[in-house]
Amino acid sequence: MIHTASQMKIELRENMRGGQGTIQITHLFTSEELKGKCRLCARISIAPGDSIGFHEHQNEEEVYILTRGTALVNDDGVERELVAGDAILTGGGKGHSIKNIGKEPLELIAVILLYQ
């Protein structure tokens, strides 16, 4: 299955998970299209200064793969600065947040995998 960029659904979320600003989510594939236990497969764009607030993942795990920009990530209470090429895995009841601390858009691929 091939999706061109023009076929992908774009969603805008204000103050996502209690964060700041507007987050753009480009759904690469929907959960209905994927045969595995995947709740989200998307490219996320976060403007400078904007963020996704702290949230936990119960019975699932989320992978962020940064493709552009600089982020401040809270990985279950541990803060780290990450850049393009870095990745984070959060799941099993632990939580995370991410904020764009750079001067350009922060872009990442996000995948949420379900345990059951």
C-alpha cells in the first residue's frame, strides 16, 4: 500500500495532552489499514515553543523518532535534550512529554503499539 502525501489525513490539535500551541499530526497509515496492533503511525510537527504535555501509556508503548529540530523530552521524570536522529520509547505505565526548544519546526515519527 502506498500513500502519497496528498492522501494523508492531517489533524490539528490544540494544547495536546495539556501542552502548548497547535500540534500537526499527519497520519501516515490509519490503525484500520495496519494489520498489527498499532494505534498510531504518524508524522508530528511541533512549532518552536510548542509542546505535547506529559501523559502516560498504559497497555501500550510509544516510539518517537526525531527527524528534524531540537526537543526537550521528559522521559518519566528524566529531562533530556534530543536532536534529529535520536529516539525515545515510553510504555508500561510510564509517561513522557516533548517540547520544541529550537528555532525551526520539530518533526518526528510517532508509533503507538498496543500490548494486547
